[in-house]
Amino acid sequence: MNEETQAASSCCSTAPAGPIADGRQNLLAGADDMTTCPVMVGSPVNKKVAEAAGLFRDHDGQRYYFCCAGCGPAFDSDPAKYAANVA
């Protein structure tokens, strides 16, 4: 697997704020109301931007925000496991 293929297979991006070349939105835009993604531990997420993009799930009365669209389905596969990452 070459570097280009590896980059394309990653669900997250470290591109600057604003739209990314392939049309995805960078969720690091803005510094207020930040949290971390429970799936990609340590990846910062702006709650307002993630919520506007539909990148969140509610589990046991708490809302979890994701850094990219790939993290929602992963969270759905084992919510308790990923929720423990931000507890």
C-alpha cells in the first residue's frame, strides 16, 4: 500500500480549516466548544460543526461527537466501548 492509498483510506484529515479538496468539511474549524472523538481518541472535534454535519450519536443520555463520517458507524458497532474512551 503506498502513501497515497493509505491517506485515502483514513477517515480523518489534518487539512486546514474549511472545505477539504474532496468536499469534506474540516471539523477543526473554530476553537470554541471543543471535545474529542471517542473513536479516533485524541482527535479534536468542534461540537457545533459536528452537530451541524450530523456527526454525533446519543448513548445513555450523553451526546458523542465524531471527527469524521467514518466514526459514527464504528461507534454504532460498540457504543459502550467507545463511550468509555471519553469517560
